Amino acid sequence: MLWLAILLPALPLQVFTRGIRDALPLAIVAAPPGTTLLEVTPCAQALGVHPGMRGTSALALVPELRLQPRDTAREHAALAEIATWAGRFSPRISLSPPDAVLMEISACLRLFGGASRIERTLREALQAELGFEARTGCAPTPLAARWFARTGLSFDPARALQTEGDAATSAPPEPLPPVTHGHASPAHWLSMIDPLPLPLLGEDGSCDAHTLALLEGLGLRTLGEVRRLPAAGLARRQAQSAARTLARARGELPDPRPWFEPPARFDHGLALPASTHQAEALLFAARRLFASLAGWLQAHHAAVDLCSLVLEHTSRPPTLLELAMGEPSQDEARFALIARERLATIRLDDEVRALRLQAEHAVDARPASSDLFGDPSASDRDAALLLARLQARLGRSAIYRLDAHGDHRPESAWLACEPGAVPRTTGAGRSAPAKTLRTTSKAHERLRPLWLLPVPGAISPERLTLLGDAERIETGWWDGQVVRRDYYLARDVDQSLCWVFNCLDAPGEWFVHGYFG
């Protein structure tokens, strides 16, 4: 097995700064009653504020400094969000609180071109899409991977896998050679653990502070020095947890990890360190959530055509924005485009302090295979995107689609329906055959103007030059809207091509019903 650890340094601070574009002086303080600064932004550090200061002292030094209480629930939610997003790299993921996510990547090395490429791609994508800065580390055990990510050691996992396979069919390994040049080969990964500092034993809560203090009191500084101590001596001093932790990291004891199960419903939030009502700032923060949603959809091989963006205010009820995509999609750029249109149409009466994105009812979306001549459905997707943008900007009720209706009367031969509605058959509804005159041209029969007037307008027959024979429409006897007309293609005195009819009922007036382009 090969584990990749994603370590989030300064996670209490990152959960608040990931949604803002501009740097601001911000500090995370411990939960009351203490007011000690835990983490500070680089902007605040430049002004002389540093972790460990008292909050009052920091405010006296930098009055514009924002003090944000630590939110451990939001930190855990951020780990779950990262684990959900990372599902597109590997399905075997485990949370490692308080600040890490572990991935087992041995099965996907060939797909992504090796562990080094996965590490680099993951770090860059995590920074660009979700706004988290991370460190990564690889090792054959989850605990060692976490320690390597913390200390920044490098490792050659490809050779490690080869060595593991050889070791499984051969005699027990010989004593390991020392680490050289700070970059260990797979045969040295165990020896890479020895120089690591002693406080790493307390990384995930395996060793308590009393045990660490005891070992430090013995003059120990590295994990290698702990490993060389007799186990019986550690047991007599109630320090067995140190030996067990070290054995788990070296693979000498099992280290089972519960697998992370991605939620069936996407629901993640993002807090803003400073409330705002600016659409661009809100859209920048929302992009983080859209990237997370895209990762969740890719991991499920699914897509959604509707999601909800909730704007949480300080003193007012939240504002709900429904984002209709026009068709199922997993494209974060499309989500952001629709959100931009919706934000442009609303007016916020109160500042927004947090965002929340919710999506459910995902449908299967298998990736399309590449084609030499391009994707033939691309034009359809463009049309659907245009329709979704128009609906987001103008409202769903302002956009409709025309559908054919089985009626010979021109004003009743079409229907306005919802854009996403299933097209009706042209034979739906009651209709009756109309009486038509014999015509000389089949093409002439089918001519209909795209510009049909809502109400036919009276016109003098002296203005018209008739082109071709008449098309008689005589129908509508069943609903009281009787129509008895002779339609002609005609040219007006202003040379416009129009569609006119002569009413067969007295007094036999002429009307223009539409125009051709």
C-alpha cells in the first residue's frame, strides 16, 4: 500500500481566509475564556502581530486587526469537504483529524502518472480550486505519510512498491543502510523515520503530553532514539504508547483506518471573515464551493441540473438562490456563470457573512469519449447554456419554448411551454381535417411566415399582388372558433412579402396574417 497525506497547516485560519481574494489583518483566537492568538495572517504578521500574543495586546498594536474565534466544527467540515473533493483521485480516503486527510493511492498510480505527479497536481488544484494550501507526503503506512508531510521529507514511492513486492517473496530484510543526501530510496524509508523529531509521536493523539514530557526528560530528541530503547524499560515507565505508535508508523503493527464515505447529498458552507454585499466578492467565495461540488460529482460519475446557493446574513433570514443549469452538468465554470447571472439580478438588503451550497438528485453522467472530429453535442450544450443564462437573468417565467399543436388554424398551431418540458406530439388535442383548395406547388403549401401577427390586420386588396394559388383553411367547427379562409402568398406595394387571406364569410374582407423575412 502507498499512502498520501494531505496536511493543512494553519487550518483554523485557512477555513476563514480561503473565501477572500485580498489579504487582511486577521487572527484566530482560542475559545473563551482565553484570548491568546493561535494563528495570524501574513498581513497581520507584517504589522507585528504573532501567534501567542494576547488579543488585547494585538489590538493595541493593530487596531484594525480582526479577531475570529476558532471554529473546530468548521475545521472538521473542511476536512470532509477536501475528502469529498479528493474522491476524483482515489476512492480510498480516510480523515485524520485535526488537520489531515489520508489517501491510499497504490491502485491509481498508473492512471495519474506516479505519486509525484499526483502530489503536485493535488497541491496545485487544492490551492487553485478550493483555496487551501497543503503539504503532502507519501509512505507505505498512513502515520509515516503524515509525519513526512509534516516534516517535508521526500520519498520515491515507485521503488518502494517494487521493494515491497520483492520483500513479500524473500527472506526478512537485512539491516537498513543510513539515509544519504536527505533523499531516501524505498530501501531507506524506515530509516527516514529515525531522524524525525520526538513531538511527532503526539501528532494524532496517540501519545499524551505526559508521555512526551517523560521521554524529553530522558534526554530523547528523535524517534530513532526512542526506537532503540528497550521495550521493557518503556513499559516500566508507562510509555508503551510511544513504542506502539512507532511500531504503527514502521508497519510493525496494524494501523486500520476507517474509510471516508462521501455524503449522498452535497451540503457545504464557507464563512467570510468580513461580511460583504458585493457580488464579485460573493462570487469569488462561491467558486470554492462550486469546485468542491464538481469534485463530488466527478467522484460519483454524476451531474446535477439544479443546486441552491444560500446567502447567510447577519440579521436577516438567508437568501436562497436556485441555480438552474439547463441540463445536467458537473462543470464548475458553468455553475459560476449561472451564479453570476443570478447575483446580478438581486439586491441584498443585508451583508452576507457566509455561503452554503446544496445539491441533491444527481443523475448519472458518464464521461463522453473523445472524437477526432469533435463532440457533435457541443452545439446543443451551448444552446442549453444560453437558455440557462437567460433564465437566470430574466427569470424562469420570462423564457418559454414554442411547440407545435395539431390544429390547422395558424393562430392555434403552436403552444408556449416550459423550456425543459417534454415536446408534445403534433397530433395531440382534438383536430379536424381542413378543406383545402388544389394548389399547383407542394412547396407553396408548406410556406408559413415566422412573423405571425397576434391579430390579423385588415388590408386593401388593391395593395396586393397575389403569388400562386389559394390554400383554403376551413375548420374549428367543434369549439365555436370557426375559420373559413383562403390564404395567399402576396407582395405588398412596399415590396414586402406577406401572408394574406380572404375571409369566405360575408362581407369577404382581406387581412394580412404574417410577414416573411
